[in-house]
Amino acid sequence: MSTLRFNALKETLNRKPLEIEEKGLRSELFGKNVFNEHAMLQHLTKDAYKSVMNAIEFGSKIDRKIADHISTGMKAWAISKGATHYTHWFQPLTGATAEKHDAFFETIGNGRAMEKFGGGQLVQQEPDASSFPNGGIRNTFEARGYTAWDPTSPAFVYGTTLCIPTIFVAYTGEALDNKAPLLRALQAVDNAATAVCKYFDKNVSKVNASLGWEQEYFLIDSALAAARPDITLTGRTLLGHSPAKGQQLDDHYFGSIPNRVMSYMRDLENECMLLGIPVKTRHNEVAPNQFELAPIFEEANLAVDHNSLLMDVMEKVAQRHQFKVLFHEKPFAGINGSGKHNNWSLATNTGVNLLSPGKTPMKNLQFLTFFVNTIKAVHDNEELIRAAFASASNDHRLGANEAPPAIISVFIGSQLSAVLDELENVTKGKLSPEEKTDLKLNIVGKIPEILLDNTDRNRTSPFAFTGNKFELRAVGSIANCAGPMTVLNTIIAKQLKDFKVEVDVLIAEKDLKKDEAVFNILREYIKDSKKIRFEGNGYGEAWEKEAKKRGLSNNKNTPEALKAQISKKAFDLYEEMDVMSKVEVEARHEIELDEYMLRIQIEGRVLGDIARNHVIPTAIRYQNTLIENVSGLKNIFGDDFKKLAAEQIDLIEKISEHIAGINSKVNAMTEERKKANHLKGQKAAEAYCNNVRPYFEEIRYHCDKLELLVDDNIWPLVKYRELLFTR
Ligand code: ADP
Ligand code: MG
């Protein structure tokens, strides 16, 4: 008997939902364990409070003496929340979060001790973090790196630890994390967008990018997950026959949430409330055992931190409920995978969403300006955006059978398309008074009405305008949002910067009025960026052909897609916008290529192991039973056995064929791995992609066939139907 599988199944049958106690209204719990403005007012001196607020708003430096005051207040607050330790909490280039806890506890001689936490420890630390990926940065320069406090993301107490969000940089200044480039990109977009806003409103002094992510995930019983080596080691199933019932009845989507899952969600939401993560929406997703959680959007840096924190909290809370969370983009073949839509917009410090039309023609011209510039930026940098979502696991979504496709396009809906078509006809140079009035009343003036009844939704577009924000749909569910957010905000910053220059030239040299100049430049942008706009079905084959005709890229796998990161254009862009140096860009590229290669390598090894050590021995056992049966029949019936044992003999032959298939394919795959291991960088990643990975499907084919043939009683691996329909 395959004990592990059946023991696990037995365990799951006895599960009961945990009782979750509501500790108060969500609004009362919200931010209780966050050192937010409210807590700072209570625990900091006036000077210390002001200094932190200035750092948040204007990026001003915090004086060392003041840092001591802040740390003292922060410590007192954290201890009142039950904290015994503190840690700098950062996001190295593994994509996950990192922490190293130190106790507040210090000895002070004579056998006595006290709780201590100085300004120095708050502001800067030097974790021995030499084992994080650095893409060569720490080899070529100095080997040391340090973490530095990011006051724009508030400290929080999680469990018994005070967590202080920090950036992670080398002593030579290069960023070793995801957060430092993101902060620089947000600064760049703030500068550029604020300058453009001044055309429309002199009172704007800051523009924040906002992000609202939607996290999709699978929940699998932990005992079942632990009985599958592939889930344990790779986060996905590498084999497993499709169950008779999958998602074809659409009976899970938005359905009633199963009790055990509901109890998990409530527990999780309570934790999120305490940590200040503003989660709001929960529902069943399309695939069985797939769910989604979404917060209220926030300033992008904070939203990125909150998503990283959330993923960690989700795993921890899941343990209490005997669940395993799968963040992988494609844990199961044949049913939907998971993404993490990034809803993005820009908002001014005066409270205006720049991607939401306003009440006056001038406000609408401002909307159009940001709207058209966004489209233009995506048009000019489509390959760089594609690269921002590329990973071994997301390759199963983008450019595979499941959308969004690997082709980047922008969807804006038929009505806004009509507006842009009209604007294409704006006269070159000065506009007549009639044309101006017509534009204001009939085109720009009509936008709010248009959007009110704009229910256009296109689920197949990787970058869709949804009324007051763009939704970046290609981001993978396991990704750190910092990567895509850095790219998007950098290209928008660059675009807005160029736009400002061009408009100013028209005003100064062609004697155009401000709005005339804006219309003139927008007209050109609309024409130039037309090919990126697509309103049709992004999943269809017709679009692939059409996109090719239009000259859009279609980089279907990670090694292909990542190339765009190290083009001259990309280096220049990051350098000009002060987001990353060439060294920093190259380091990230190297790390991502390596990670791709390593993930495929691990999957190949795990698949080879399962196929050889689990599937084949089981198949042979079953085949032996059949052989015994056949020889028994022969003993009893003599020559007549052939008729009586026809089915069994056929099965014995089929099993042998599949065993042979597995053996030859696993051998061939191992040979290809050996060859690939002699290569480096791009070549290695390509070899793994093109020569190793194709064997996965072939090996899986034989294993899945055997799953159907072999006695269920001895099959060792938890089956799809058990993974997907136990809850
Ligand atoms: P859906 O796209 O699934 O229909 P919604 O449109 O309600 O759902 O919003 C999804 C996400 O978009 C939520 O996380 C929400 O907070 C976020 N969102 C809404 N407005 C903005 C905005 N201006 N900027 C960024 N995110 C936003
Ligand atoms: Mg959405």
C-alpha cells in the first residue's frame, strides 16, 4: 500500500475549520501593530515626530541625535506590543523578504541587563548577508553590504519582532535589493509628473504612484501537499493526470467559500488588519481550490512592502489551518493558473487621480495628457515591460496556452479609442477658436460621461485601462511587485520628462498657447503609439499574426524576454532617470537568468526522481500482479488462457512501453542537463529552456498514462482530484 498517500488522505478527512474569534471591528484593529503617525505622535518627541514626517514627505535626512530619540520611542512602543526582538526587514534579489532578529536585551555588567535599541541600530545595520544573490556586484567591488532604514514604510510588530523596512545596498552604493531601485523610480516619476501637473495646477508639489495588487493563490491541504515531492520542492505538480472534473462547470468561481478556507481567510484578515495591510476583497477564483485576495490600493512603495509581507503572513497562518499556500503561477496543468494584477495610477498631493477624468475641460486635458503619455511609454518600451514579468514559473502563463499573451498591448475601450481617433485630426500648429471650442465641448468635455457608462472590460489584455487606473495583468502570482513597478514608473517618468521638453519648445519657439502645444504633442503621440493599442481577443491566434505584422515583440520564454533588460536603450533609460546604473542592471539580469536556469534544473531533477523512483517501481509491482494473474490462468485453463487473459496481457505490454518511454526520456533529459551545465548565463538558460524543458511534457505523458493504468490502491502520489477537491 502506498501508505503516505492514504495516511494523508485519512488525515484530511478529519479536519475541522478552526474557530476564529473576531477581536473587534476591522477599523478598530487596523494598524494596531504599526508604528504609524498615530503611534508616533504618542511615543515620539515633537522634534522626532517632525523629523520622521519630513523624511517621509520630502526625503530629508534624519539627524543622528534625533534618530536616538526615535529609536527610544519606537522601542517603548514595540515592547508595549510584546516585542522582544528587532530586525531590519529587507527584500534581497531572491524576491522574498529577509530578516535577522536581534534581542533588545543587552548586558550592562555586574550580572545585570537592560532593553536597548539605539538610533544607530535603527538607521543602519550590517547583516552578514554574503549569501544573497548579488550578480557580481559584491565580487567586483567591496564585499560588504548594509541595510538602511526606509522611513516611508512604517515599522511594524509581527509576532514578537519589531520589523523595520530597509533598503539593502553595497558599501559602494549599488542596490542589492528590489526596494532601492523602486524608491528611485518613484522619485523619478514624482519629479516628472509634478512638472507636467504644473501646466494644469500650480498647487501640485508631489505625485505618488499608487498600486492595488490582486493576489491569486491555491490552498491545498498540508498533508496532501507534503505527500507530493514535486509540490514540496518546486511549488507545482510536475505530473498528475487530469481529474474527470476540473473547472469545466464553473461551479467554484465566486461560489460559496468552503468553511475551512473561510476560517483561514478570517484569521489571515485579522493578522493583516493588525499589520495595517488594508485587505478588502476575498473570493473563490476560477480553478478548484483557487482563491483571491485584494486590498485597498496604497502608495506604491508601501503596497509593494505589504504584498511581500502578506505572502509571508499567508504561509504562516496557513500552517495553523493545515493548509499549504501555492503561489506558483501554474501549480496544476489543465486548469487556470494564478496571477497578480497590478492596478496602477498616479495621484497628486492635492488629492487628484491623474488617470481619472475631471469635471472641467482643463482637468480632462490633464487626464488625457497622462493617459496618452502612459500609452506612449508602453509603446516605446514594450519589450522592457515584458521582461519585467519573465520567470520560469510565469512562462506557463505568458505565451503558453493561458493568457495574458507574451505580446504587450494596451486596451482602452471603444469610447476612449474614439476620442483618441478624433484627437489625431487636431490641426498642426495654432488652432482656430472654433476648433478649440469644439475640442473642449465635444471631445475633451465629454470624457466623464463616456467613462460613466464605460463598462468595457477586456480580460485578455495584459495592460488594460479600467476607468481610473491601468491594470497590469501579466504579473505573476509569486512575483515581487517591485520589479514591474520599477519598470513602469521609470518609463512613465522618462516619457513625461520628454513630453514636458517638447511642449515647452512649442510654447517658446512656435508661440503656441499651452493647451495648443499639449494638443499638438498628444496628436503625434497618438499616431506614433497606435500599434500598441488592441481591443480584440488577446488569446486568439489571429492576434499573434496581427501583432507580428505590427512589429510587436512576442518573447515567449524567459531567456528570450530578459534580453531587453540589457539593451543599450535600457541602460540609457535607467541611467538617465537615476534609477539604476549599468552595473546594477547587469547584476539583476544575471541573477534572473541564473534563477531561471536553476528552477528548470531543479524541476528536471525532481521529475526524473519521481518518474524513476516512484512511478516505475509502482508500475512494475502492478505489472507483476498482472503477470501472476496471467500465469495462474494459464495453469488452470491451459491454452485457453490467451483468450481469458487478453486484457491483462495487453496491459502488461502497455505498462512495459510506458516504463521504457520514461527510462529513455529521463536518460535523454539527464544528458541534456549535463551539456547545459557546461554553459553559462544566456547560453545555459537557453539550453535549459530549449533542450531540457521539452522533456518534461514527454516524461509526464508516460507517467500520467501509467497513473490511469495502475491499481489506485498502490499509486503513491496524491492524485489531482484529491489535491483539488479536498478542502
Ligand atoms: P477588478 O479589477 O477585479 O474589477 P477593482 O476594479 O474593484 O477590481 O479594483 C481592483 C484593485 O484596484 C483593488 O485592489 C483596488 O484597490 C485597486 N484600485 C482602485 N483604484 C485604484 C487606483 N486609483 N490606483 C491603484 N489601484 C487602484
Ligand atoms: Mg482586476
